[in-house]
Amino acid sequence: MNFHGKGIKIFTANSNITVAKHIANALRLPLGKADVKTFSDGEISVSLNESVRGSDCFIVQSTCNPVNQNIMELLIMIDAIKRASAARITAVIPYFGYARQDRKAKARDPISAKLVADLITTAGADRVLTMDLHAPQIQGFFNIPVDHLVGAPLLASFIKNRIANDKDNYVVVSPDLGSVTRVRTFASRLSLPIAIIDKRRQRANVSEVMNIIGDVKGKKVILVDDMIDTAGTLCNAAKAVVEKGGATQVFACATHGVLSGPAIERIQQSPINEIYLLDTIPIPKDKLIDKFNILSVASLFAEAIERIYEDMPVSSMFN
């Protein structure tokens, strides 16, 4: 693929090789030749095995677990490609780690999301392509252009086909007040009503359901969030809509499956029937349970990359 004389190359480090391959395949391109290894003392080594001089380079790397390792791989690969005289470097980050540290929650807190943004810019990235930032204002942390994709169209399209002519029996539910805007947009794509879980968070990763705003009795519920980390919020919400609200079935969808700590055990024991996730974060085989249905983001990122390369608007993808 070479649209206008300037070569386009897709590289990846180690965090999400499968998605990178699928993106390259969707663009009918080979994956760039590079070795990303770790020395015995933990230092990262990046070797480019092909010329990138004058090329438009895209580096696919989710900064998921192990977060710091994957961030360093991304930074070093950006530096390597920059020093090899690439024309432009785009960091393609399907999942942006540290996104939840976007403000000072208490005195003397760092704003780590801003620090990571500065590191990526300083390393030499010319622009960033990412999906469903936990806090959309993180786009403003960068001093370079940020193209922010959303996973809702993929998830909504899939669910729309699943519920078919049974729409009258479904309600879209926000697991907390912070997700209401996201849920309202999602529900509008499906022409479904919404309900809201009002909860009070006692401490990090622990939440207590307080009330259900809206009617879910006798309905099939679709819980919507941007990510599932320890799954406490999601599973508490699922339990609430069944036990307090009288819902008959519970489904859930999220863009990012972080799935840390007791997440899998909680999901297994929860009343959730099925969870739809995007593959922005690779899920290890030991965490792949029957309740998961994984959807690919490759076609969406491939289209965005092609638009960036051709200097076309990315926003029109969601009109």
C-alpha cells in the first residue's frame, strides 16, 4: 500500500501483536520488521530491520499490563523510528494506561496521565490515535494531535443484531453516575430506554450500590462501561438490577477488558449472562471464560490509519 509516494509502515511492540497483525492485514500491508526484546537486567532493546526513512509510521501498542514495560517499549520504539528519519510517527494506543490518574484527587497527588502524555510527545510521536479514554479531557494533555476513537458503534452494532425484534424487553443501564453520558449515547444508537445505578464508592476498587433510577423490572438489562478492571462496579450493578430491580437477564459490554485482581472470579459468580468486550487489551487464555464475547477493533483502527495517512477527517467515521 503506497497511496501518494510516501511509504506507510505498521510496527508493533509486544503488548498486542494480534491486533497489530489484523490492522496490517486490513490495510493489506506487511507488519514492519522489528525486534523488541528485554535484556537479562530488564532493559528493553529495539531493533528496526527495515528502512523507515521518509515513511509514515504507525506504532501499535496498548499500554496495558505490564503497564510500565509496555510504555517503555512504545517510547523506545518511537525514539528508534524517529532517529531512523521517519517522516511522521503516530502512536496507535488502543488502550491508554494511567488514564484514570487524570486529576488530583487529594493533596500532593501526581497527574500521571499528563506525565505519560508528555513522555510520548518528548519521545518523538507526531500524533496519537487511541480509543475510549477513561477521561476525554486527556486529549488536552498532549501538545500533538489526538484522534480519539469510540468503541460504542462496534458494540452497539453487534448488540443490535443480537436483540433483533426483542427491543421492547431491553433497557440500557449505567453502572454509575459517571457513565451516564456514555450510556445515553449508546442507548440512542439502539433506541432503548436507560436506567442508572446510584452507588457510593467507599474506597478504591470497592463500591456499594445504593439505588436504581429507572425501571428494569421484568427487563433484560445491558450494562455499559468504558472498562472492566476488578469488575466490582459491574458485578454489584448486575446483582442490584436482578435482586432490587427485578431484571430477568443481565448482559454487559465494555471497550477495555483490564480484568485485574478478582475480576474473573467475580464475573463467574455474578448474574451476568454474557459480556461483550473489544480486543484493545489481549486477554490471557486463563482468563477467557465462556461469558466473554470478544469483538475486533482492527477494521476501525485500519480505517482511521488510512484516513490519517490520506489527511482525511477521522471524525466523519462516527457521523
